[in-house]
Amino acid sequence: MHIAAVGWIYVTLMMAITEETVVAGIMTFFLYGVLPTLIIVYVAGSPQRRRRNEEARLRMMQERQSSNTNDRDSDAKKSTDQAS
């Protein structure tokens, strides 16, 4: 995916170089090259971002559960120690 993006940026750079004015070249490069490439790379990366966020959320829930379990175990141990 990234090699195609780099190739398209190169093509639009070559198109921009052949423009008659500097302003037209800059506009061509950004409007035909950079902007569409950023949009496509962002949209193509959204499943991976969603997966990473889901994994982080699951990891956080597991940590909370393990800390709650540890707290309950330590509370139970304290109450048994106090009863003795």
C-alpha cells in the first residue's frame, strides 16, 4: 500500500514540475497528490486502528479484572488474619 502511495506522490511531483507557474505546480502537487494520498492511506488504515483500539480496550479490562481479583484476595486474607 505504501509503495503505491510513494509512486503516486512521485507521479504528481513530476506533473507539478511541468506546470507553467510555481503556484500551479504547488496546487497540482497538493490537490492531485498529497491530499488524495493522505485520505486513501487514512481510510485504508482504519481497520488496523480499530483492531489496535479494541486490543487496548480488552487489555485494560483484563488489567482491571486482575486488580479487582487481587484486591478481593488481599481483603479476604486481611479479614482471615484479623479473625485469628
